[in-house]
Amino acid sequence: MLAVVAVALMDAQGRVLLQQRPQDKQHGGLWEFPGGKVEAGEAPAQAAVRELAEELDVAVQVESLDPVCFAESGQGARPVVIMLYACRAWEGDPRCLDAQALAWEQPAAIPALAMPPLDYPLARALIRYVAARA
């Protein structure tokens, strides 16, 4: 099974940072939460910290990550599980290093975006997460 982490960076206005996948990659042009594959011997939270540094040039502490939910797919040749974290504290201004574009969206607007299939249950869970903390 392929383990993947995703992070909902949330700013002071409650908006969430999304990135648009490059056209030449699988799900090209679709919006997603930043993140990526968990490497061998790496804890998921550590992978999230590494991926945010690589993709957005921001520094996140493991303690700033709050687990939200996971989504999994047993379809295809390789099953996938995506673990979503929320994060409200980071250092640096997010920069688009590994995507076509970045956008800040209100959580309720995210499910209306064109996204990879496993991102939709993550988006709905994030809405519930935000509502439970309001």
C-alpha cells in the first residue's frame, strides 16, 4: 500500500492552501492538499514536514500537525491511503515550487473544486473538523 500525507495549511482567516497539480503528472490540473509519499522508515508526520518544505518552502514543526482523517482506495494496481493533517502554524511564505498554482480557499468551497477522487472525502472531513472547532 502506498502511504501519502496531505496537509491543510490554515491561515488566520480560516482559509486553506491548495495546490494545482502540474499538467504532465497524474491528475494534472486538479487541485489538492500539499503533501506526498511517505518514505521508507519515515513517520507520516515527518513526511508531512519534509513535503511542505520541498513543495512550499515552509517550515512546520511536527507538534503543529493535527491529524484530521484518512482516505483509502483499494482500486488499481497499488492501493493508496492518504492521511490528512491540519496545520495553523508554520514559518515562511508558501511558494509554488512543485505545482502549477497555489490558491487559498474557504473550507466549504473546496469540495466544489476539480480534485483527485481521494481528496473529496478529505475535504468533507476537513469541513467537519473546522466546524467542530468553531
